[in-house]
Amino acid sequence: MVSVAADSAKCGALREELVGELRDLGALRSSPVEDVFRAVPRHLFVPEVPAAEAYAAEQAVVTKRDDLGVAVSSVSAARIQAFMLEQADIRPGMRVLEIGSGGYNAALIAELVGGSGEVTTLDIDPEVVGRARGLLGMAGYGHVRVVLGDGALGAPDSAPFDRIVVTAEASEIAPAWVEQLRPDGRIVVPLRMRGLTRSVAFQRDGDGLVAEDYEVCGFVAMQGSGARAQRLVVLHDDGDRQVGLRLEPGLRVDAEQVRAVLSGDRAESWSGVTLPPRESYADLELWLATALDGHALMTATRQARDHGVVDAWSRGGVAALLDIDGRSFAYLALRPADHERTEYEFGAVGHGPRARQAADALASAVRSWDPAARAVLRAYPASTPTEQLSGCILDGTAYRLTISWPAQRS
Ligand SMILES: C[S@@+](CC[C@H](N)C(=O)[O-])C[C@H]1O[C@@H](n2cnc3c(N)ncnc32)[C@H](O)[C@@H]1O
């Protein structure tokens, strides 16, 4: 599909390297997805950067920023595209809707569905639509439909779909996605749940959805009618020493009071639960988000940690518990469990009048985590009575999402 001149030998070698790296990272798991990463010339879809950068496995290429410099459109990192396509299990002949267009991912999908399939990619931003349409045409994928619209409404003119792949962070499932999905269809969506984003592979299950496959990811925020911004409450702002709380809509905190207690007395509580350094504890974070009412995320810069303002740092946020008195809170912390630092222990640091209770509650939630457990996510129509649901319930406009941990009950 692509001229030999444009797709130079150098880029072919870079693609081969990328495929090897994606395999080593565990993002590529099947030969059809591996083959399409080998086939589609990624560099043609990111002419803004040199080829070597285009083929970096972990790097998204930002293609548009808003007035504040926040990324609003990008061609996602190849690693994320690879595992989402594996989650989607796209086969020849399928009709696929991609929500959020960059061009490249739609081309990968077009290769997966082949000549008998159909791909529609939809974006809310006319500039992005124009860019994707132009690049897809130039790279030989002019048969991909590129549509301007709000992803929350899906693409009724091209429905029904076997697969819907959402590539902007959603805070809930849009009813149009389920309505436009075939009975055995699948939706892969980066879903934000209590501040944590996971790419979730939902299989249709009657009038709802069920998922057991989810992966950590990060995406630009959904715009349009499905946009649900989080609030950032600033707790400390002194040059590069910054601490804040990221709150989902509906969660309230007395910002003045919490700010005041951050510099006051503190209490620590340690759990006895340890992990080796660099081992992911993403499932612990999801467990805490589902186990704690009053869960928020504390964001902090490394400088804030280094100067003793807080004991943990993360731009994305560490698990925090807002205590019932509205003036106390605790956040997740780590300390070496032995001299050699072969293991780290999880604990909690609390502040405020109920610092001890908040820290103990967070440490106790860590102790109740089963590292072997994986969550099951289900989406039920909003009319489903609570008695029929189990696990942590996150209510959206059209769906009630439940997150349960089956192995925990055994
Ligand atoms: C990460 S980019 C898409 C990446 C792309 N799939 C690729 O090839 O890597 C996310 C896109 O979602 C788009 N977007 C955000 N909200 C949207 C909405 N409500 N409907 C459609 N597109 C939306 C943004 O304009 C942005 O271009």
C-alpha cells in the first residue's frame, strides 16, 4: 500500500526493532497484531518528529495542545496501542469504530480487518479529523472512514460494530456504544475509576457489559458531552514543592482545613505487606480505590517529598483516604523493609485530628489486599437495583459499574 521510496529500509529496521521491543514488554501477544505493527509505516503518521522518535515504543507524539499547553491530541505510544489491539481481538471482516483519531491506530485496525472489514475513526476536533484523513490517504488507507463527531454519540451511520476502541479517557460508558455494538461485540476503553485509568476490555453481556481484562494506561481527556473533569485541590504550593488532592466530581473536602493540617502532627501506620522494588502495585491501587470510601489521589512533586512536605511523591497521585471528619486524611507510603532494600513495605501517613484513625484505616485496607486477585468489572443499566449488585459500585449516568474481586471471597 505504501511506496517503496517512502518506506525506507531504515524505517523497516526501526519497525522490526519496535516489534521486538513490544514483544519484550509483553504488549504484543499474538501474531496478527505483531504483523500489523510490522506492516504499517508509523513514521508516515507522525511527520512532526524524526523516524527514530516515531518508533519509540513508550512515547506518544503530541500533535495538539490547548491554550494552557495541555495535550489534547496525540498519536498514542505504540506499547499502549499494541496491548489495546490485543485486548480488542480484532479479526478479518469485522466492522470497527475507533473513537479518537490519530491515523496510525486506524491504519493498524484496517490491516487487522482486511479488505472485507470496515473501519470508522471518529474525532471531535476538525483539525484532528483533517490531519488523520490526509495522512491515512497518503499512506494508502483512504478507505478508512474519518468522521467528525462527539464520540459519546458513537457513529450511528456506520453501526453496528463488532468492536469499539476508545482512545480518549472516559469517566463512564456512553449508552450509544452499547446500542451500536453487536450482541457478541467488545468495547475497549480507557476508563477512569475513582481517579485511576485502566484500559478495560468489556464484552457485551445482555444489556450490560463484563470485563476481566484491564491494563494500566494514560490518555488525553474526553471532550464533548462525555467530559467529566476532576478537581485539583492545592494543599501546598511553594515553587516546585507542590502537593494537591485530585478529587472525582461529587467528592467534597474542606480544602482550608486539610491544607492547615498537612504541616501539623502526623501519624504513621505500617501494614507488614511488602513487595520487591519496581514491581507494579497497580492492582493494590485499584483495590484501595474500591475498598475505601473517601478515596482520593494525592499528587506531589519529587521536590515536595525531598523537602519533607510529604513522604511520597507521584504526579499521577498516590492513594489517599479522606477521613469522615473532613479535616483528616492519610496517604499511601513506602519504606524499605530490610537493609538491602530487597523489599518495600506499604504503610500510611496521616494528618489532622483523626490522623491515627485515617492512617490505620488505610494500612488495614492494604492488609486486606490479595495480591493474587484480579478485579471483575461489570456495567449494569442505571435502573438496576442495588440489591442485585455486588462489589464497589460507581454510578454513572446510564450505567452502574461494579468492581469486585472474586478471589477475595474464597
Ligand atoms: C490520544 S488521541 C487519539 C490517538 C489515536 N487513536 C492514535 O492513532 O493513536 C485522543 C483523541 O481523542 C479525541 N477526542 C476527545 N474527546 C472526544 C470525543 N468526545 N469524541 C471524539 N473524539 C474525542 C481528541 O480530539 C484526540 O484527538
